[in-house]
Amino acid sequence: MHPPDGSDMEELTPRSTSHAIAQELAPRRGAALYPGAYTWFVFLSALDLMLTWTILYLGGSEVNALAAWVIDQYDLRGLVLYKFSLVIFVILACEVVGRFKPQRGLRLAKWSVMITTVPVLIGSFLIFRNILDELALHGLLQSVRP
């Protein structure tokens, strides 16, 4: 079906419309699909790494069994390699999924950020609680625990 004016405008079907949207969302070759999400993901992953190492220094332990094994076997260097191997894997997964299904790739990238926020919040809380306990131990603050 062509428009009445005789132009060669493509017929809009649900498939051609979704394909056009996907083409619009897809970046030029070589560009990252979700740079904003990746920036947050890398930042939070690095923060998680730093908080984990601080908690270990303060006498805490790693609750992730695989990460605990890596730490026992390879120390900080192993932990860094392990953590950023996971980061690379997740970003590559988002890129592969996003090239075929842009909305699904974006959802995966956003969930990666949200999931990585959890250990950062828990680690921050544990360190903050440790600081308060130390202050109370030295009489600089009343105990925060009942």
C-alpha cells in the first residue's frame, strides 16, 4: 500500500515500527549501549571492593563463598581480578543482549546497578556500626547497642 500522493514511503507495520525503534536505540558501531548504567556499575563495584577489604581489615569476613575462596587463595590481587572479571562479564552480557533486544539489555544493566548497590549499603552500614562501637568503647559515645 502506498500513500495517495505516490511517494515511496514505507508502510508502517508493528514489525517495521519496532525495528525502527530498535535501530534508533542502537548506537553506532563500537559505542557502548548503556554508558550511564555502566559508569554506576563500575563505580559501585569498585566501592564494594574497597568496603569488602576494609571490613576484612577490621576483622570481618566475606559472606560470598567463592569470593572468600579467592581471597584465601590469592589475597587482594585475586579479589580485584575476580571482581572486575565479573564486571566485564556483566557489561558484555548487557551489550550482547542489548544489541538484539535493547529494552531487555537496558533492564539488565539497571538491575546490575541495583543488585550491586545492596552489598555497598550493607558494607557501609557494617563499617559505620564498627566506628560507632569503637567510639563507644573509648567512651566518646554512649553504646549504640542495647
